[in-house]
Amino acid sequence: LDKTQDVYQDNKKKWAEQVGATPLSFKNYEVSANKHGHKIHKIGFSYEHEQKTYVERSYYIECRGKILFSKSLRLQENEQHDKDFDDLLSSLDCGGV
């Protein structure tokens, strides 16, 4: 994701154009470890569609030699729910690191 952020952004811009949405901003790639030591890679963007602003995040969790994919999509006004999703990812334990 770090090396392909430009491709990610271009694809999201193309998607937005196809559905009549307006890209607003992009969240750069970052990687962190949850409380069990599993790496979490994330990237995202926000966009406006039909007078509503949405925030989309993609997560790739390294879990025992496999990659788990998860996506969150919410209205910007529901920002308080980000903590719930972050808590869920932080507590995810797939066993040995």
C-alpha cells in the first residue's frame, strides 16, 4: 500500500466519477500493531455523494501468515463510531504472531 498509494487514489477518483461522487481527501497509508502485536495496515479516503460526506477506510491485518481484510464506511457525522471500530481491531487476536 505504501508504494501504491497513487494507484489507490487514482482508482478511488475513477470510482467517484463513475458514481457521481466528489473525492474530498485521502488518508495516507499507515501501519501499526494492535495490542496483540498483529500489524494493521490502513488507508482511506472521504467523499461527498448526494449531499452527504462519507469516510471509507480499508484495513489489512496480518494474522498468522494470512491477511484479513476489513473495510469501514460511515457518514462523517458518525465520527464517534471510529473508536468502536479501532477498539475491535485493537482487540483482534488470531493466536501466535
